[in-house]
Amino acid sequence: MSPLRRRKRRAVSSENESQVRRTEDNVSVSGTGTTQESDNAEKNGNVEVLLHFTEVISNFMENSNRRANSSTTGADAIPIFDPSNLELTSQKWCNKVDECRSIFQWTEETTIYFAIKKLKGLAEIWYRSLPVFLKTWDQWKKELQSAFPFHEDYCNMLERMIQRVKQPEENYVHYYYKKLSMLNELEIFGKRAVSCIIGGITDVLVRTSAKAGQYESPEMLLCYLSSLTETQILNTEFQRKSQETVMCYNCNKPGHKFRYCKMRN
């Protein structure tokens, strides 16, 4: 073989080897890219799984907190039961507990726990003296109402309601609700309830203004009573005292002038 032909063959062989190397490099690079894409896809999948897991845990905690709040939030809604407080009988108190149980969806165990925590005075002493505490809520209600029955008759309740008047140290809204509670026990509603509430107002000017309003319901009367500011109340007190200081020089008695004196000739 001639030297020229040998050189050509070597050149072709070198070129073929270079192409093979370039092909292998391309395959290697392509394989590396595929591996990186695979790794990225796997990482993205792990992130999605982690986010989903976090969302599930958050929803679980939120639902747990909601259930916990629904079972404890209404505990303060139950009033204290003290048999010495005649305005709240054992039957009415049990009814209020049942209402709270329905609103806040308490279990029977939760209802009993919250109810027992509100027993005071003789009711608490009665509870601590019981030999057995394992009872249903219906059994607790029955025994409580049996231990503290309410026997006051209608006449005594009516007399107590009439004698209830606004005290000097209490505001009109507080007096209104106290009187209204007694009227509800007696099942007195509407205009008759309005008349009874106004009848317990000791201030003549306020009572006269309330009568002039001709209110149809206690709620309408409440709008007027709650509008009485401290300034207005002080003004009525000042007017009343001013009338008391007026002296009649005919009979020497306070409260009227000479021209209105009944002893005038």
C-alpha cells in the first residue's frame, strides 16, 4: 500500500473516532438532562404531597378547635342557681340549661359538668351531700326540682311585683328588666305590663312622660327609658326639688304658691 493511501485511511479513521466520541458525549449529555428532569419531577411531586399533607393537618386542627369552642364557649350562658334567689326557680334554671345544650350542641357529660359548676348556696351543699353522682341529665333535673320545689302562689307573686319599685341607686334599664322578669312569671304582657312597669317609677315627671307616650308594649317603653340620660334625670330631680322649695305665704306650706292655695279665702 502506498504511503498516500495509508495517510488517507488514517485520516478517515480519525474522523470516524471523533464522530463516535461526539455521539457518546451527546448521549451522555442527553442522559444527564433526562436524569435532572426526573429528579425535578420527583421533587415537585414530594412538594405537592407535603402541601397536601399540611392542608389536611390544618383542616383537622381547625375542625378540632371548632368542636372544642362549640363545647366550651356557651358555659357562661348558664346562670348561677341559688335557691335563695326567688327570681330563678329550679324549673326555669333547668330549662335554661336545656336551651344552652341545644344551642351549643353539648354532650350529656358536658351539660352535667357545666350545670354542676353553676350550683351555689344550698344547691351546692345539696350536691356535695349526695351519695351517688353517676346520673343522667334527666335524673339530675328531676332530683334538683324535687329538692328545691317552687310553691309560691299567684297572689303572693302579684303582690311582690306591685311592691317592686325603682330604687334611687339603680338606673331605669336595670329596673325595667327586673320588673319585666316578674311580669313574665305572672304572664302579664302588652299594655298591662307597660302599666305595671310605669307604676313602679317613683319620679313623678318621668312617670307622667311615660304615661303620655301611650306605649303598646314593654319594648317600646324601654326605648324611652333607655333614652333618659343622666343629665335629664338630674334635671327632673332639680325641678322636683324646686317645686318642693316653693312656699305659700298664706298657709306656710311648701309645694305651691299663694294663688293655688286651697286655704285661700
